[in-house]
Amino acid sequence: VCDDRAYAELCLYAELLKSSPRKSFASWDSDSSGMEMHFKDSFQTLPEKPSGLFLDVGSGAGIPGIIYAILWPETSGVLLDSQARRCDFLRSVLSALKMDDRIRVVCERAEMAAHEAGHRESYSLVTARALAVFPAFLEYTAAFVKPGGILQAIRGNKDKNLLQEYEKAIHQMELKPLC
């Protein structure tokens, strides 16, 4: 999955995260903790490459969206975040990685963007990492997924039992867990 080009881009991305003047985008105490905290989830939960566009909701510092964009160089996508400072940071990272021609940043609240024709049911893969509690996650993200697409919730170890807890909501929304 990770060739020399991807490795170099991941290293550059890590350096951009580390040197970010706003540590609230992504905390990075050391290289090992930064990689463990921010990159490991993305690699462990890497879905199949989508056949169409992907969307990273609440992208923040671009995890996992930028990592996916690095690993899938022929794929296009959107990083969605509501805060202008984070959107500016994402644009600067995309420019530095020379991928701003295929990955774009949308600075808007998910609740609003989900109602727009250009976003609603438009993405083969919709992902979010630690976006919100599970019911809110579903509310913020499900409308973006194309029929037959994938909705990926990257959650911490504390949330391992979420599928059982929210089985009824998952069934009502006609979603299928991929675990």
C-alpha cells in the first residue's frame, strides 16, 4: 500500500502536523506518539479504495482524509470542516503535498452541506474520525453516502461496543457493519 512516493508524502504530512503553529489541530508530543495517535487508526481502518469521491467529515487536521489521499493518488475527495482556521491549514497542507487539484476543502457545517445537491448522496466513501457520539455521527454523515457506498466511523477503543448499542439505528438506516 505504501510505496516510496506515499512514504515521502506521509513524512512531509507528519512534519506539517508537527510544525503547525496551532497544536490544537493535531497534538504531537513526539514522533512515536504522533504517529501512534494520528496515523495508526487510519492504517488499521483503511477501507477499500472507493470507486468514486470520498468525503472526510469534520476533517480537522486532515486525518484520515489526507492519509487516504496520499495512499490513493488517483482518487478525488473532499475534506469538510466548519472552522476557517482548520480549512486554511488543510488548504496549505494540500498545496504543500501538491494534491489541491484533486482534493478540495469545503468550509461548512456538515448539517448544512448534507442538504446541498452537490453533496447529498454524492460520495462512495464517507469517513470521520472521532466526530461525535454515534447517533450524532449518523445524523451528520449518512446523507452524504451514495446508495451502496461506505460510511466509516473511526472510533477509539472505548467505543468497541457501539455496534451492539446502536444496532436498531443501524438497521433502521439500512446500514451494514463491515467488521
